[in-house]
Amino acid sequence: MRLRNVKGAKEMLEANPLVIQDINDKKGQWKDIFGNNKPIYIEIGMGKGQFILEMARRNPDKNFIGIEKYSSVLVRAIEKCEDFTGDNLRFICMNAESITDVFDTHEVSGIYLNFSDPWPKERHIKRRLTYRGFWERYNQILNPEGQVIFKTDNRPLFDFSLEEAAAAHWTLEDVSFDLHNSPQAEGNVMTEYEAKFSSLGNPIHRLIASR
């Protein structure tokens, strides 16, 4: 998918106080950045930010960090935050491969992966956010009670993710192949893609994994 470049995106992100700069020296410092000891939850590949913003609004007792590698996409999320008055939301523009350089051991309480790029070609398998190499990264930064919650409408990617989680020795706490038509849908916060795909009749798949 080709992304449309947003003129001045880099400058807009640098000027916004919700976007954390110089992330390479923030490892182990996130509670200081938020100024409290609330648990920290991250969304990797947050897109235009609908999910993470709503989570922050609903859960003022938790801190949230949205991670997006494309500045042109992150700018759209920032625009959604113009009327957000909470103090529990921050953003990072970075590649998820470097996540263990930015978060310390057990520093994160939960990880959300929503409608991640499926990278369908076999040669790109290691780029998938549910490839076993990423499960190893998640294991490093999550606290012992932490969970990874993954949603997608892509069945081949979901099946792959179930296999990779098991191969990385994670426990599947909950698996749904049609989330919106199941009891587990209670309290579910939808992303932009989720609302779109669900309206087309696509079943939404979700897994919750722990160690």
C-alpha cells in the first residue's frame, strides 16, 4: 500500500507535546515521562489512532503509548487528539523491530496489535508482528502478568499467529474467530479498519496470549 505523504508531517510531530522525541534514551523512564506509576499499555502499528485514543479516554487509570512508524499516518492520529484533555496518552514514531531498545524488562503491562500488515509474501514473514521473533521481543518488555491482544480480519494471518504464539511458548488465553458475534465482544473498542471490515460482513478474529 502506498502512503500519501503529508507535507510538514515531521515538523508537526516534533512540535506536538504528545509525541515523544529522542526515544533511544527513554528505556526504563516511561513512568517518569508520564509522572505516575500507572500501568503502561502500548499499541504497535496504531494507524490513525482511533483505538488508542478511545482506550485512553475510557481508562484514565492506565497510561497508553501509540507506536506508528509512518509519520504521515501518525499526524492523522494527532489531529484526532485536539479535544483530548487527559494526561495518559503519548505517541512514538518508530519501527517495532527496535521495541526492546525503547522499553525495559517488564516495563509494559499489555500490548495491542490491531489489523497489522499481513506481509503475505513468504520472504517477508519475519516482518509480521506476530512472527516468533516479535513474540520474543514482547516477552522481554511485558511484565509477568502482561498479555498480547491481537485482532485481524485476515484468516491466514490469524492462523499463522496462533501457530507462532504456540511455537514461542505463549499460552492462548482466549481465541475467537468471530469476535463481534461472541460473548467476548463486550467492551471491545474498534479500530478504523475493524469498523470498516465488520460493516462489510468480514468476521473479526482475536487472540489473547500470555506467558
